Amino acid sequence: MSRDLDEIRAAAGSYYRWALQARKRYLLLLQQTDKTIADLYLASVRRILTEYRSGRNKGLRYLLEVIGDDVKKLNLDLGNKIDKAIGNGAEAGLTFSLAVSLDVLRKADMQTEPMIRAYAFQRKRAVAISYARAYKDGLKLSERIWNITEGNKQVISDIVRAGIGEDAVNVAKALQTYVKSGSTRMAAEYPGMIKRMGSRIPLNLDYNALRLARTELTAAYGEGTLAGAKASPAIGKVRWVLSSSHPRPDICDTYAEGGEGHGVYSVDDCPPYPAHPNCLCTLQPEPEDTGDLIKRLKQWRAAPGSQPDIESWYQQNYRMFE
């Protein structure tokens, strides 16, 4: 078993299988989001080429106009898909803590419906926090999406301009090759155009959009994880688990060794997550001894003042949803 799975097992304890399910759900969302973003770009170039081929004017100037018009739809589509990724990420982050909380409440003979409603509220809150997250450059999410699509427009337009003097049909084919297979394949099939562009062409057109979508999904997953842990009567700590595919030492190593030791942090003191774009570390909630907690919950029901920490949890996370 890999190191990260061992650490997830250690943190989750008897709820290890639920932890793995939450992790699997998150990784599947990453894969689905990557495919969705790639498909958006393929759909965009197909629309561009379809519109270009159906038009009366077959010149490159007209192709540039079509590109400019389609960027608006790409910007809207990209924003909608990232919105969906944020919502899905927040929900995935909540799943482990919700499952643990419901299990504990059932065993303590308490109603679970208020907790379910509390987690629905926490999902909305995690999504809102994700949208309000500040970037180092001060840009909002919508502004970053706009910058990416405008950059895409510039790259595609540069490809078209590099094809001036060549047959417009070949330029359109080169554009499709680039969006589908990247600049390496395009260089092999259209070396003249690549040579004229020099270093202006990125390896893949959708790279920045993919990185943004992954980062936003992961950040929402982290917000959901922390929100779920804070709302749970059974969880007060999370562990920063270093990914087994971690390529080289960086700030993640510091976080994975920090806190109270071995990357364990209070839910209120966890470092910013993700630590960097494309971070694949895991925030794993650490349930307390649930056998003892169930006994204390029953004692609290009989005498609320006997368990101040549970009474505080009840007032902040359960009572308002009864």
C-alpha cells in the first residue's frame, strides 16, 4: 500500500473505507473536469471551422472574425463548467465527515435530519468561500477566466496570422491539429507555421484553463473538507497527507510534517489548501474515539451541562436545523 493511503488509513481509523471513497470521488471529479475542459476547446474549434467553412468569405481575415466571436461563448462555457466543478468539489469534501457524523448520531439515538440540513448549509458556505477566495494577483475568478480565453484568442489568431500566404484550408486544419494534439504534433505537420510563430505558441491551448479548473475544484474540496469537519461532533482535526505522486520537495512537505506533528492540524489552523496549482495532497479529517463520543453524547442528552464541548457543537451546528 502506498504511503498516502497508509496515512489516510491512520487518520480515518475505523472509517477508512469511507475516506477512500471520498478520495476516489475527488480524483474522479478531477478526471471528469479535465475531459470536460478539453471537450470545450475541441467544441470551440469545431464551431469556428464550421462557421468558417459555411461562410462565403474564405479569407483568413474572416477566420479571425469568427475566432473573435466564438471566444465569448468559450468564456461563458468555461465559467459554467468551473462553477459546476466548484460545487461538486465542495460536496465531495463534505462526504466523509457527513457519513461519520450520521453514524455517530444514529448510535447515540439522535435524529440525523438536522445534521443533513446542516451539511447542506455547509456546502453552500464552502462554495461561497471558494468564490470569494483571493488570488495573489488580486483578480477574481471571472477575471481569470476572461484572461485565459482572451489569451486563447490571441494564440489562435497568431496561428492564423502565421498562415498568411498559405491556403486557408491548411491553416484551418493546422488550428484543429493544435487544439486536439498540441504544438508538438502541429510542428511535425506544419513546420513552417510553427517556425514563424517561434516561442509564442504554448504546448497546449487548454493548459491554463485545465490548471484553473483543477485548482478551483481542489480548493472547493478543501473548503468542503474543513467545513464538514467543523460541523461534525466527531472531528476536530485534519491531517495533511502528501501525495504519493509528489514529484519534488516543496511547501507541501513542510505542511505534511507540521502542525501538531505528522501534518495534523486543528480544523481552525489548517494551512491554505491547495498549497499550489495541481496540488494532489489530501486533507483527511481525523475522527476522535467515536465509542467514547457516543457515550458522552448520551450523557449530554441527559445533562447538557455535563459536556460543554458537545453543548457548544449543538448550539452552533445542530440546533438551528432541528
